[in-house]
Amino acid sequence: MSISKGRLTAIAASIFIGALATGAFTPAAAQTLDRIRSSSSLKLGYDPDARPFSFKSDQGAPDGYAVALCNKIADSVRAELKLSQLNIEWIPLGNDARPRAIQDGVVDLVCAAEPVTISRRQEVSFSLPIFPSGTGALLRASAPLALREVLEYGQPSSRPIWRGSPARTILEHKTFSAIAGTTSERWLSDRIETFQLAATTVPVNNYQQGVDRVRDGSSAVLFGDMSLLMDAAARSDDSGNLIVLKRHFTFQPLGLELARGDEDFRLSVDRALSLTYAAPEFRAFFTTWFGPPDEPIETFFRQTALPE
């Protein structure tokens, strides 16, 4: 059966109109810079309880590493659009509101610690990575040296570990904790199952609960996001007796969320981040939130920054 050219044209037009009606094409999502230009306003979302990336300060204002980066992005966008003034609207996003904040148009950019994953990229786009995160380990400074060596170097005193002696005496019959529902919890369960260790896992609801278990000896180790472990240890009343190992057990970069298909706005965001990472003062900027960066951290940001 043949179809005339006129009929094909009509079908194509119908499909196009239908796509517009159902939102298959979302040209509005690609107009963030135009809206900012016309309104002189930028809507930034943040998590008020995600130290050190974003939180509400004692004065009630947004604060944190990701918030500070977004302020630099705002300054860059204002200069790019040649605006005399740019009003920033900070919108707090709890756990329930944050996943849909971009898709629903509540904010233009989510300034929080969001893991960059394939599944999440089906719903939003991401900026350049803002932190080389991943699973880390927190334990007491007085923990047995052999346990620290196993966790940090993979073996104690140059002897093989995880299988056979002395693995069983060091790792077995220990209680480990991780934040419930996180990548760290899944990784921990997988490791124990893979190596058939007779160890116990006790999920915790938050980092404070996990730190308390390590402090009182209920758990030997707390596994969690490296940066959040560092912050939790630093803010603990017993910080001098807690250590966070430098080893990353998993790698999971964090980024800022923005709308899919909005390449112009994403370009503006990535340009601002690249300039920030390459600036001489970035080391001091980073130190404010995480302490002095080591060589791997500095290398990460050097490699992440894109040339103009």
C-alpha cells in the first residue's frame, strides 16, 4: 500500500504537534538563561541538612561548599548576561522535594551533594563533578592497628587478607555499620557476602547515630560517604578520638543537578566551575569546608576543570 507525499507530510505534522502537546519536546527547559535575563532572578535549591555541602546556618541563611560554588556560578551568570543585578532565590529542598525539584521547575539548579549516576541522568542533567566522593571508613583512633591496616591498605603487615588467616581473626565477629539505603550499605553487604565473613552489619539512620555507635564500641567501623564522614567526625564532641581513613572503597563523583537538554545553561555552569577550580585561591576555598586537599584531590580538580 502506497502513501502519498501529502499524506506523509500530514502524518509528520500530526506527530510533531502531538509531541509538543505531550511534552516530548521541552523547549521551555532550554530557556533558563532567557528567563534569568528577563527576570533578573535565579532559583537555587539546597538541602538544609547536608553538611558540609549545603545546610542552613545559625543565621538561617544557606551555607556550605555546594552553596558557595553556586554563588560563584550566580556571579558568573550575572556577568555573562551583563545584568546589573541578579536576585537569587534560595529554596530549601527536603528529601521528598529534592528528587522532583528540577523536573517540576521549582529550581534552576540544585546546590547539594548529588551522586552522578546513569539512572539519575535519565531524569536530570549534571554539572562537572564538584567532589570526588565515594565510600570511606570511620573508626576510633584506638582501633586495633591490624584492623586499620586491613581497611586502609588491604592487608595487615604485608600478609594477605580477606581470605584465610589472619582475615578471620581480624574481620570476623566484628560489627560494621553503614547509612541505610545508601551505596555504602550495599557495598558493605556485598563484600561480606562475597568473602563469606561471619560479620554483623547494623544499618543506621544518619551519620550522628553511626558515629555514636563507633564511639561507644557498638560498631567497629562506620562506612559512608567520605566527605560526610569527615564532617561528622570534625563536628563530634569526641573528634580527637575518631579517624577517617584516606582510602576510597568506591568512587562516586558528586555534581549539581539541572534540567536535561538545557545545554546553554549547563555550559554557563561548567564554565563557572572550571574557572573556580583553576583559580589560585581554590585551594583556600576548598580548605574552608574539607581541610587542605591532598595531591589526589588537587589532581582531580586539575583534570576536571575544562580549558576555555
